[in-house]
Amino acid sequence: MTEADEGSAAIGPLNATRVLAALPHRYPMLLVDRVEEIIPDRSIAAIKAVTFNEGFFQGHFPGRPIMPGVLIVEALAQAAGVLAVESLGLSGSGKLVYFMAIEEAKFRKPVEPGVLLRLEVEFVQKRARVCKFAGRALVDGQVAAEANFTAMIADPPSA
């Protein structure tokens, strides 16, 4: 069955403005630079350009800079947030996507400065307020990290 048969036409690419509309994150915590494709209710492919001038490389690790695994998982979660917000029609609504659980995280290959980190995330389960995802981060087609995670969609905190 093709995507068109299922009624899920691909969307993309999404520029930085559209990513910013979907996520509350801002520099230095915004870890999704571009969305290449979203198949609503199914999956997303996004990119994080890993550059040497990012602050975490100063101390992780001097002489052998690698992107911390927790930030790779955060980048996957942010891509999942864009997928959830776009799939549920919540872009610009102020709704937030919060981590609830991270499971089976595995780190296969160091992520070094100067690479494009491809973030591939798909829905495992989608409900109105809680979604489960499977994600993997790739460098040059090789899996650098993978994880399953659960997130909750919530209203923003009141002022």
C-alpha cells in the first residue's frame, strides 16, 4: 500500500521558521535545524547540523569532541515533538511535548563535529495526550544512536 492509499501525504521540507512554530525550544537547546519530510501520523526525517562551535564540545571531551548521548536523544525527542504537533494540528497552539520515558537507548557510534545527524522518528502509538515513538540517529547512513520514548502533550504553564 502506498502513502497516498493510506491518506498520509508527505510534507516537507520544513524550514527553520516552521520548526520554530512547532517547538518551544530556542538556541542553544534547539537541536532540529531542518525537517526533510513528515508523513503525518507516521514518521519524520529531520537534520541536526553538528558544528564544532557548539558549547558542549568545549568540555565533552577536550581533544576528542563528541556530542553527548543525552543530547542525541533530546534531538530525537524534538523531532518527535515536531511530528506530534504537525500530525495533531497543534502548530502555533503553544502546546508542549514533554518526555515521560526513555527506553532501550543505545549508542552505537560517536557523533563528532562537522556531521549532519539524520533524525528518523516514527510513531509506535498515538493518542490524544500520550504518544510513543521509536527513533534513530544516523551519520552517513550508519546508526549512531537509537531509543524508544514516550511523550505527553500538555498545555503551556499559566503565567
